[in-house]
Amino acid sequence: MNLTILDTSLRFGSQKEAEDAVKSSAYVSFKQGDFKRGTASGDNLTNITVGAGKNLQYDISMTDLVYTGSGDTVEFVVGYTYDGQDYKYNMSMKIPGCIPYVDKDDPEEDDEDVNLDPLIPHIIVSQYDYGTTQVSAGQVIDLNLSFENTSTQYDLDNIVMKITTPDGFSITSSSNTYHFDHLDVGESISKTISMQANPNAEAQSYAINIEFSFQYIANDTRKSGESSESISIPVTQPDRFSVDEIQVPTSLYVGDEYNLSINFVNKGKTQVYNVTAELRGNMQNSGERSFIGNVASGAEESADFYVTPTEAGKMEGEVVISYEDASMNVREVTRPFTIMVEEMPYVDPGIDFPVVDPQPTEEPSLFTVQNVVLFVVAAGVAGATGYMTVLKIKAKRSEFDDEDL
């Protein structure tokens, strides 16, 4: 059975707005009554769009419905969550000209109910959030989960929820398994779980797997069921691309060429892409670009430009570094600079500059303090020696005189 339903509860401006609002949580569930399910099963809510009056409109389909032989009404439940509020509607539709069901295996046999296995209930994650659109590596978040019993017939008991995290995430302050006593038909329960993104996690989306196991009573028999869901959380690495200030001279002369160099380093844990440097300002080569390419984590690179001032005054400019981060977002870093340009000093070629002769080298003087001291010492020694000689001569003469006597 296929139906188109105009839902006047909500209005939207476009089909995309309507789909984004309710598609992830919308469901339809057949209720057994005048009709029951055959051997196949499948209920779908599709083609969410905007109908008359900007009201929400969608198609539903229910397959293999079997008429029980009494009544003429198909009953079903439609529901979804929008802006934190649950919308749930019990709907029905009369089917004219119903013919009593006859078992094709034995057409002559009286109509009797067919004992079918009960529909297995399911638990779905109807809503989740973690407080932000993106999670930075190393960040702790509170994951808020809301999950719902979609069955219209069976209450659920002894519910166990198990969360499996990938390498990029870990659960903090608790285990990964949680228990809930009871969940009524159509009821929702919320649970907040503290999680942390790995500081070294790569920038990408990570799938969090959620498994439910539960019990319910059908046909006076306790049965077990399971459901599983998967949600996605994107992780980004902090941008730590660092660009140094430009070192320039305080002044230049007109016509002097100067090498303008700028250094940058990727201090982040992920590669940056398509790094480009562009020179801008009041110089002849303004607009010149230098493509560096990709810069790996921990790598240092530089860009060089040559500037030649053509007139005196203030040369003002900037070097703009653009790149793409791990999330493919284009970022820019600007480093300004200013150089004072002076006219080259003028030298008149007609002026003769005097030639200064080199000073003659003076001969060292004999009468230095050191030489005087040595002379005095030598003279003293010579005087003492002469005095001793005179004394010896006098003594010798005295001996001769004594002999003569």
C-alpha cells in the first residue's frame, strides 16, 4: 500500500530543508488489526518534500498486507523528531471492497487466522549531539544519545547498550556498557557519555558503533532481540602553522637589490597542503608568487623574493602565505614590512680629492727608558770593576816597597 501524506504540523521553505530536518529520524510502523503481515515485510517513509501551503509532505509504503476477513481499516504509526521534539501520529485508512482472505493452499478450507511470528521490535538512535560541529583532537566531549523503542506492540525489558569506539576515541570515567530496566512502546531514553578524542587522531570522521540487546514478551513467550546503530563524529587537528616575522634592513639605497626572506614551520600533527607565498606592495614585482607545495608535520620551509627600489621614500608591502589545512579549509597568514629608501649619495666626478702621502716610519730611538736603565747598570758594573783593579795595583806596589826596605 502506497500513500502520500500532507503533514500540517510543520512547514519548511524547501525540500532540502524538510529532508535535513526529519529524514534521519522519520519512520513508519504497521499495526496489526484488520490487516496483518504476510510472508514479506517492509515499511518505508520516503520522498520527503514540501507540499501545499509549505507543509511537510512524504510518501509511505507498506508491503504484503493480508486482510483478516473482518473490518476494512489499515492502521499504522508515523513519527519523527524535529528541533528536539518528538512527533508521533496514529493513522488509519479505510480500504473499500475488502474480500475475505482465503488460504491459496486450500481454497475450500474455512477462513482461519494464520499464526505468524510476532514482529521483532527495534531500538533506534533518534537523536544525538556532542555540543559542537567538529571535535578537536584531544578534546573531551559529552555525547548525548536519545534512543527509542519503535515497536507499537511490545514493551522492552533488560536493555543493554554497548558502545564500541574506534582508535580515535575513548570513553572516559565509565565502561562501554550500560543497562536500562524498561522501555515502553514508543518511549525514548537519553544517556550522556563522556568521551575524548585521541590527541594524535587524524583529521577525519570516526564511526561510533552502538549495539542494543533486549527482551520482550510476545504470544506469552519471552523473546530476545538485538539492534545496532552507527553514528559519525568528525575530528580535526589544531592548526599550528607558524609564520615568522620578516627581517628587513632599516634603509636601502635606490637601485640596491635586497633578498626578502620569510620562514614558516608546520608545528601541527598533520600535513598542510598547497602552500603559496605572494608578494604585495609598492614595488615593481608586486604580485609575484612562489609555490612551495605541501609541508609535512614538523617541517620548515621558506620563500624568497628580490626587491629593488626605484625611487626614494617608504617601500611598504606584505607577504601573504595561503595554505589548506587537514580539513581542506583555505587559510591565510599575512606578514607586513616597511623599508625606508634613500637616494644614492651623489659624487661629483670633477672634484679632485687630495692624495695623502703615507707617514715615514720613524727609527726607534736609542734613548728609551729600557736602554737608559741598561746603560746605568752597565756603567755601575764597569765602575766597580775599575775600583777593584786600582786596589789590587796599590796593594802590589806596597809589597814592592816593603821588600826594598
